Amino acid sequence: MINKIVSWALGHRVLMAVIFGALCGIGIIAWNALSIDAYPDISDTTVQIVTQVPGLATEEIEQQISIPVERAVAGIPKLNTMRSKNSFGISTVVLVFDDRVDDYWARQRVTERLTGLELPYDAVPELNPLTAPTGEIYRYVLECTDGSHDLRSLTDIHKWTVIPRLRQIQGVADVSNYGGLTTQYQIELSPDKLTEYGVSLGDVVEKIEQNNINAGGSVLSEGNLSYVVRGIGLVSDLEALGNIVVKSNEGAAVYMKDLGELKYGNLERKGVLGFVDDEYKSDDAVEGIVQMLRGENPSDVLKEVHKAVDDLNENILPEGVEIHPFMDRTMLVNQTLKTVSHTLLIGMILVIAVLFIFLGNIRGAVIVAITIPISLLIAFILMKITGIPANLLSIGAIDFGILVDGAIVMMETILKKRERNPDDELTVDVVKKRAWDVARSIFFSTIIIITAYMPLFALEHIERKLFTPMAYTVGYALIGALLTALLLTPTLSYVAYRKPRKMYKNKWMERLTEWYKRVTEKLLDKTRMVLTVLTVTLIGATVLTITVGKDFLPTLDEGAVWVQVQLPPGLSIEQSKQMSDELRERLKAFDETSYVMTQMGRDDEGAECFSLSHVEVGVGLKPYNTWKSHRSKAALVAAMSDTINSMPGYEAGFSQPIIDMVMDQIAGTHSDLALKVYSDDLEATRETAEKITKLLAEIPGAGDVAIDQEPPTPQLQISVDRQRIAEYGLNVSDVTDLIEIAIGGKAVSQIYSGSKVYDITCRYGEKYRDTPEKIASLTLTNSEGVKVPLSAVAEVKTALGASTIMREMSRRYTLIRLNLRGSDLTTFVNEANRLIEQNIDYDHETMQLQWAGQFDNRNRAFSRLMLVLPLTLVVMFILLILAFGKVRQAALLMSVVPLALFGGMLALNVRGMTLNVSSAVGFIALIGVAIQNGVIMITHINNLRKEGKELRQAVVSGASHRMRPVLLTASVAVLGLFPASISTGIGSDVQRPLATVIVYGLLFATVITLFILPTIYYLIEKRK
């Protein structure tokens, strides 16, 4: 069948040229339409439920909000994990579903479960926008260049002008605001005035609601005209608000303005944003964060974002205000593509150079090299059809050397005929016969390489999203390479070499071939020595596999740093801001930084469970080649860590923006590794966690070790005495209203100003509520108008309460986070487990420990590979049996697999790398290529034996005939990925282990193929 296809292609040479030309054109169109990003979206299908109850303490948030929400959504089909984080005023419940669950299906199921759920305080659970941790594609600050706008004005411009414009973009899930002042119309009531006029707090709230309303009165018809009837009673400004009549005393009206001060104020701030770069600096700025809808093409969305920003800066924003971007995903994409393009270009040049050196003529090199762009363009077509995005791994992991292997073998066998008969014309029949000799081996060897990537399709979660696009892309490219080798290369070779011509004599290759032939003959008589070498190599591979460090994934360098900083608990906003400012200045002092952004606390919308003692720091880095210090990023992070550790009151953990959000979503931690301590007893859990934290910090390789929850914070607790309330004729709601409105400042209504909406808040003046004693003296009004002090019906006291309570699958836990520096995951965890069991005494029945983060990911990934890899080897074994028809020869080629691992394991140990999913993928590819070279050699030896040659002569001649193509295919495969194995730029981290394994493993596998495989073949066949 294969031979018929090759013959048909040779008979329709013009048609083949047209078909492949058309494929190239379509491939270029497909490339321009592909979704391109730096890294694939590695997050799970996740739904986040956020419920806010301003002013409610952490314990009440857990008990009255999170637990009812958890019970409502528990048991949803295909739900893997349910976590919740409870903090002051906010509940966040995160639901993680199976990998293949559709986002909209999951959100619909959650919405159905939440429908009808009634929560206290009129709380309404809401779903976060449909985005991913990788969805933050653009960050900016709103800059005032001439001082004409204050912070309040900038916040209004951002919320009512900038955000609505950016939200119009297709593919944008949300644009959030951080920092600034959220304007409110505030009434600061005087308790003395309320007493003087005999007005209660409830009266004030009721009158605001009754006097801020519009009404519709249907339609009034008069003659030929009809009028829409509107009753307009909405409050439009402070003056109208102040003129609301609250009460009438003997004909004298009591107005709202008589009861206190009416003013423009702002929502009580929950956080502050600071920013500094080389062009702009602000200790209190307004930031915008553009989040992309999950699954959208980031290139297209960013293009529209850039247009909108230009439109805003040039045509819409007022004079003196402009958008100042500082984080643009386009920069990361460009830097990553630059790194990948650089390594691929060098690899391509090396491949072409090697082809020319080995083949000795430019025509052959060009014929083979044409395979590279054609196979890539065919891959782009298939990627577009199947929706596979282009990114660092899907494109960067392609080895051009492997792509051209089939074309090399096909072209080399035709070239060899021309070299042997330079004066004879090369006919189509001769080319057909030469092509038939190798077509079957090319087909099966390519299928075997594609089969080698099958285990990647069985991976789950992060690793599946990282490497299955690569498996698809490499598979598509190999299909393109196979089609080119079988259908186009024979045609091009015929056109190039059909006429008689003087051929270049590659003398050094001829001498090398003769030397190799002599060595092969000698080795056939020294089978015992060869077997000894094989045994030693196998033992060495086993030892190296045991000693190599084991991790989940290498670090994905994002060209930026993200720091989670914990300040002392219970700080005021002024003190936290001052410490954030100092931290920002100290980090910007590093010359390698391009910007430093600090997010202290949470934004006014309160979507994150952070307190004022928590600071997130984004640090942009200048291009590595511009660093004057010439140090590595790891060295810079270590220097930053030392700087922060030298500052009293600061506790920092280092990560990167994207992976930080990914790990937070997947594992609930902001670090590479985490230890979860499960127990319902918060005090006992905290005590045990603190002991473990001190122990882990002493283990070599541990960095940024800390408990990822703030310690208990000071609370002012108001405990209601129900008996006393009953005695005074009051209700608990009277007390809670006093707390929520008079002390907390609850929004009781809204003012509409054009397209803007502002809350009306009502609270007591600060001088009446700034100490526990003053709060205790505030009065309540019963139904008879009697004033009752709060202290008479409730106990007001200070105490410590939980700052954050975390739950997973309805169980409380405390999280210990840490990052690893200079140690592999497996070694560290094993040592940590040993020391914990020896030194930490805890109740194993009521308290359980569980590692999370990269450790859990690593165990899952390697367990999956260990299950699927043997099945893949069985499939490859079956393919080899089909190719050769003999079980012993298929087994001979499969024996190359464990021996080929030696070179890769040796390289990992020597270079200080770890065995992780990336390097494991490299071993998978290595297996396929190693077997491919064996197939090429054994097939030719079998063909010679069929022609009647004696076994020994067939082995020696066949091996020497195939030395050049084997050496050539191995050389181009090695050199094609060699630049990636030593690359250090952004985007090289995942490529480097994969490339290292293939490059150095293939070097050793080639030695096995050339020198050991013929000897073992001879030994086995001689006994038959």
C-alpha cells in the first residue's frame, strides 16, 4: 500500500507540487489565525462564589454564610474539590471541577443550586467573572499629569468612563478597580441631635428611603397626544438630601441637615495601591486590571484593548489624565516568542549546516530542509482545525531534526544511487525502487515516534494542559513530515539528480564509513564484551534514575516577580500604607526592576479575603540582557528576600504573577509547596502549625516558610444580653442596626447622577464611636421612645478573634506555605515527613497533615505516566512486530529503550536538573527517536539478507550502508534541540529539561544503534 502511494506520487509530480504549494499557502493563513500566548492556560475548570456582608466577623462569615453555601453546592456532579476562605466581611467558596467539564455547564449547575438559598443579612452570593488565573492580560494606573484631578476625581473617571469603555471589548470578562476613593453621599449623625429632636436611627433610615423614590403613572391621553406620567422624587444632591423632613415638632419641621453633617465622603477604605516606575510615581493611585474571558484569543483581545486605550487617551479622557500601562501580556508573549524563535532559528541553521556537511551538496540539503517549513505549515492547519493554540510548548518543543529524519533517509538512499552511478541517467523506476526500500521503515518509524507521545494524552490537570498541545503539535508536524518524505521528497530528488553529473566525493565520510565497517566486524567477534558494556550501562541507568532529584515542573519564568508580604496583624490603614511605601521604595532600588506595584489590603469591591496587614507586590523586570549586575533571576530574588527579611515586621513569600494565581486556584496556596493541617480546633491547629513551621524552616532548601493565615486579630465584641433586651422592650435587630448603620456606616439608599450611581450612607460622627467606651455609651430607642445605653443590654469588650478561617471539603485547615530553593521536591518532602514524625507531637485522630501544591501534582502526574507508559511500550512493540514480522527483532529494538535512558539520566545528574514532567516528556520523545534509528538499520540488514547475503556480511554491509543516515538523523535531531538545551531566556525553562534529555540521551542512543545493535542482532540471528 505504501509503495503504491509513493509510486502514484512519482507519477503525478506536478500535481504533488501544486498540492504542497496550496498546503503551504493555507498554512500561512492558519498561522495568522492561531491563538498565540506565552503559556497555555493550565488552570482547572473553577467556579468562585463570593458573598459579602460588610462588617461581619470571620466566625459569623463561616457559620452563617460559607457553611450554608457549601451545603447548597455539595454533591454537584464532577466536583473534585470545594474550598472556602472566610475573612472579615467576605466569604469566598471555590469549586474545582474535572478537567473536561465545560465552564458554562459548571456555572449553570452552581447557579441552580444557589437559587432559592436564603442567607441572613440579605446576603447574595455572586459568581466571579468567567476568567482564568492566566486571564490578567493588562494592568495600568490612571495618571494625572498636570495635578488638576485629585484621587476622588480619578476614581470617578476610572469607574464611570474607563471601565465601561474597556468592558465593551469582546473577549474581556471584567475590568476591576483597585485603589482610589469610592465616593459616597454621607450623613454623619449626631446622637445628641437625635436625642434633642426625639428622632431614632430607624426614623432617619425610613425617611431617606421614603423620600428618595420615583414613580410611574402609566399614560395620560389628551386629544391627539399622550403623556407618560412620572413622579420624580429622587434625591439628586446633598442639598436635596439635607432638606428631607424627618419629623415635625408642633409645626416646626426637623430636617435631615439638622441632625448632623452632610458631606461628600468615601467608602471606608479596605486597601491602597502604590506604584513607581521610571516615569510615574504615586503613593496612592488608581489601578485597572483587565481580565480576559476564558478561552479567548489573547492576541485578538489585547489588540482591541490597545485600540481602546489609545481612544481613551486621545479622545475621551479629560485633559491631564491618561492611562499608564505597566503590565501587558503582549510583552511576555513577545519575549517568549523571541526566545523560542531564537532557539528554533539557530536549530534550523545548525540542521541545514549538518545536512550540507554530511551530504556534500547543497541540493540534497535544500531538499531535506524544505521538509521543515512544509511540515510546520501542515501542523498549523491541523492546529487551527482542532483548536490547538500556539505557545511556548506547542511550538518550542518541536525538534526540526526529528522532522527531517524521514526525508533524510529517503533522499540519502536516492543520492547514494546517484553517487555510485554518476554517469547514468536516474530513471523514475530506479527512484521508485530506492524509495520502496525505505518507505516502509520511514512510515513505521514515524508512527512509532507519534505513538511515543501517547502517554501525554493520559495526563491530567496542569500537566495535561501544558503538554497535550505539544503532543498534538508534534504529532501534526510529524504527519506533515511523513507526507513530505513519502510524496514530495522522491519527486524533488528525481528532479534534482536525474541528469548525469559529477558528484562531490565526501572523502572524510568515506574514511569514517570504512573505519566503522572495520569496528563492526571486530565487535561481532566480541559479543561477551558488548554484553558486559550493556549490563554496566543498564545498572548505571538504574542508579542514575534513583539518585536524580524529582520535581513536578521546572519554573515557568514570566519575566516578573510576585511577592506576598504579611505585615503584623491588626495594623491601621495608615501604618500599613507607610510600611507598603517603604517596601516599594526598597525594592525599586534594585536596578533590575522596571516597576514596583503594591496592593495593600483589598479593593473597595472586596473580592479578595485580604486584610490591611497583607500586601501583594508586583515587580516588573527589565530585559535580562540589560542587567548591569549580570546576576540570575534566582540571585535577584534571593537578594530581594534578604532585603525584606532585614526589615522588621515584614514576612515575604516569592512567586510569579501567573503561577501564583494558578496555585491559589488549584491548591489554595500562594507557593510551590504547602502543608495543610486539618482540624476543627483553630487554637490547637495554629499551635501545631507554628511548631511545624519552625521545623521546616531549618531544613536545607526551604524558603519563605510561613503560616498562610494571619494570627488572631483584635476584635471589639458586642455580646447581646437577651434578658436585658426583653426588659427594655428591644429586639436584637435594634442592636445590630446600631452596629451596622451607626457604627459601620451602612448604605441605606442611592443617588443617581446621570450614568453614575452613588451610595447614601448613614453613620454617627467619628468622635462618637472612636473608643470602646463611647460605643458602649451609644443609645437605643425602644417603642416608647425611651433611650437605653448599649452597655445596658450588651457587653462591649475587646478580645482576639480569627482573622481568616480556611475550609476544604467542609473541614477546617491551617496552611503552611514554602518555596524550595536548591532542593528537589521529593528529597525535601521525605526529609520533612521524617522530622515531623520524630519531633512534632500531635493527636493523629483529630489532626491530619497533607502536602499540597506541586507535590500533589507530581505524584498525580508520575502515577499516571507509570500506568500509561507500559501500555504505550506494548503498542510500540506490536507496531515493530507488524513492521518486521519477527518477535525477536521487535524485542531487540525494544531493548534499546532502557539503555537509551542512560544518556538522559546522566545529563540530568551532571547538569543538576531534576526528573520532572518536562524531562519525562523528553524521555518519551527519546524512546521514539532511538527506536526509529534502530528500525532504519535493522530494516536494511533484513533487506540484504532477503537478497541472499550471508548473515555476517549482511550485518556488516547493512550497518555500514546505514551509518550515514543514522548518524545524520541523530546529528540533526541533537543539533536541532541543542540551542534549547542551553537557552536561558524567558520561555526556556520548560524547554531546557526536555531538550537536555533528548540531546544527550540521543547521543548515547546513537552509539548503541551504531555499535551495539548490529552485534546483538548478529548474536540473536546466528542462534536461529
